[in-house]
Amino acid sequence: MRIGILCHPSVGGSGLVATELAHGLAQAGHDVHVISSAQPFKLRQHQRHIHFHLVEGIHYPLFKDPLYTFALTAKIVEVVDQYQLDVVHAHYSIPHSLCAYLATEITRRPFPIVTTIHGTDVTVVGQDRPLYPLNRFSIDRSTVVTTVSAYQRGHIQRHFGLKTAIEVIHNFIDCDHFRPDQADPLLRRSLARDDQPIVMHASNFRPVKNTDTVLRSFARLSEKLDAKLVLLGSGPEMEAAQGRCHQLGIADRVVFVGQVQYVEQYLPLADCVLQPSYRESFCMVLLEAMACGVPTVSSNVDGIPEVVAEGETGFMAEPDDDKAQADAMLRVLSDPALQQRLGAAGRQRAKTRFATRHTIEQYLACYRRAIATL
Ligand code: GMT
């Protein structure tokens, strides 16, 4: 098949899932054309069957902004016609689904649209009043709509009243890349003393990730146990978080690593991963931690209970319940047998329920169904 993939290139779940899907499809022999405003940070451009098409804004003195959505639509039209694409897969509905829909009205070659809704495209951003009718229209005009958890499907059904059915395809993980035995002792030593357990958190530091509770839970844990908190990623709340560490008296126990290209090098170093998000349609970090054999302590919101098995691979609590989270971390970190058992069960769950090959098959089935409607 010749497949177009539209995605946001930034470090974030939807772009990451789209990129890994592109790699998997290309490995299976399909021609994949990734269209985005920059090269997605993990895209292996030199892999066979992968083609990248950069969308450049339209700069003209008359326009105050670079008309990105028109530029994207024009690029979709160009790539569909030039490479004779069979299907276009929009990851994150805004603005991808609407641009793809517009393109269907313009291309010489008809093509179906598969839209995958990732989360904030129908919760935070997608509920934005002026955007809502555009978002709803474009999702409804997609030939096939998928989303990443049963929770998210329910949310869309409740808030969008679509005519189109929604299929749940959980996110997936490559357990050959994310594995427990990748832990580099030198990298670990740069983060903590050998006898200090590591709690890790990875995010884009937006309000939805609940950074303050990460710090409060860790501060509570620190009263009982000498541990290190390692923070991966960057975002708007980072600066405030640094100040907050001083207020909470944990500044010397927190390491801000910043953006990392290969999170799979860091996660296996963790003894526990902490993610108390307020919203999370799925939460890739938890699945990545599980694949690396690391127990998780997380909030219990939205799609998270579909990823984590409570008491088997990790523990869940309310997003702002710093006491419950600290207690859960203490339990994990002070019982090596429990830590080992949770980690092993997490890896097993990642391998059996969230395997790449199965997910690729599910998406290919969607593409075939979509193409058959033409
Ligand atoms: O979580 C974010 O802020 C980023 C966002 C994105 O679009 O990249 O993540 C969403 O999609 C991910 C991949 O499907 C999911 O794992 C995240 O849970 C989801 N985020 C939210 O629902 C808040």
C-alpha cells in the first residue's frame, strides 16, 4: 500500500505513535509518506520505504501568519497525486483531518481518510469553542475513525455525537527497543548514588501532567527514604518546578535532565516511574516503563487503567493524592521482591497486549476497509 501519514513532529505521544507506526508499516513493505511541519524527532528517514515531506509555511507580506493549514492541504494534494497514495492517515484531528478532507475535494486521485484521535485533540484543544464545529465536522467526514483507548471512545461519543463509528486501537510498544537490560551503569551513576533508588517522571510539563503533585509526592517519599527524582522532558511548567523544588526542600535530590532523544536509555535506570496526570487518553510513558520492566505509580484517570494493571504492574491513586502516591512508591522501593514482580509483570503485559505487529495489522485492516469504500 502507499500510505500518507500526517502528524505533529514535536516530542509528544501522537507524533511518536505516528512515527513508530510509519516504521512498522515500512518494515512490512508498505510505502509510507510522512507529511509534517518538521522532521518528527524519531523518524528514521533513511529507512527503506520511508519518505518525508516537509510542509513549509506560505510567507507573503500580505499575510500576517504563514497559513500553515493551507500549506499542509497543498502538500497533501501534491503528495497524493504525485505518489498515487491509497490512503491518508491523520494523527491528531486538529488540523490534520480537516486539511485531509479539503484535499479530497481537490486531488485528481480520490483517497480515503483514517483519523486517529489521540487525546487533547478532543479534550483540551478540541473542546475549544471556535474549533469545536470544525473538529467535529472533520472527524465525522473521515472514512474511518480510531482512538487509543475505550475511555477515549466513550469521551468522543459523549461530547461529539458522531455518525461515524469509532474503533479502539491501543497504542503499542517495541519491546526490542524498550527493554530492562539496556541500563547503562555509567549513566545511572551520573544521576544518583548506587544506593539511592531512582524515581523517574517524563512529560511535556504542561498543566495536564500535574507536575506539582510529582514534586509533592516525591517530597513526602523523601521524608522516609533517600531517593533521587529524575525528570525527563521540558515544557512551560519547568521553571516553576525548579523553584518549587527549593520551597519543598528537595532541590538537591531532583535532577532536571531536559529533552532526551532516547528515553529508552533512561527508563530502565528507574526503580519506579511516577505519572500523576489529570488527563491521559493512554499515557505512552507508562507503557514504555512497563516494557522496560519498571513498576509504575500513576493517577487512575481516563485510559490509564487500560494500560496499567492495578497491583500487578503498578499502583494507581487520585491525581492529587500525594500521600497515596508516596505510600505506593515507598512500598515498591522498600520491597525488592515486589519491585521485581511488578516490573516483570509489566514487561509481560507490554509484550502480550501492546505488541507492535498486532497493532500494525489492526491499522492495515482499517486502511483496507477505508479503501474499499471508494
Ligand atoms: O499528553 C500530551 O500532552 C501529548 C499528547 C499528544 O498528542 O501527543 O498525548 C496524547 O496522545 C498520546 C498518544 O496517543 C497519549 O498516550 C496521551 O495520553 C495523550 N494525552 C492526553 O490525553 C492528555
